[in-house]
Amino acid sequence: MACPKCGGSMFQEQFSDPFSDTPDFYGWHCPVCGLILDPLILLNRIHPPHATSRGNRNLKSMGKVGYLRKTSFLRK
């Protein structure tokens, strides 16, 4: 399978969540760009979840882009 992001070869892998009781699942992993695809990711891309009542949490729309900049705490 070719990676839809970078065109590299994807390999099937077994994934697990050590902090959850959910069973292991299989998905596709691209070692070139790190993209991971599984049935749930693909389903959410086809049918995105509805927006929550919290509104848009995009930092750019909130005007807080500068807040994320790396600052030096050792200023003279």
C-alpha cells in the first residue's frame, strides 16, 4: 500500500494502548513520514465527528499564535 501523504510504502502493524483495556488493533504505518491509518481514522475522515458546543479551539482563530512561540527565560 502506498502512503497517501508521502507516497512511501506502508506496512501493516499491530497497535496497542498500554493505558486502556481496549484490545489491540491493526493499522497501516508509513516509516517515512510516520502516518498511521486504521479503520477508525478512515471512518472519521469520511464522516467527521460533529463540532462540540465548545466552539472552535483553533489557536490561530483565538489570536494566540504568539503565545506558542519559544521564548528565552534567561534574558539579560
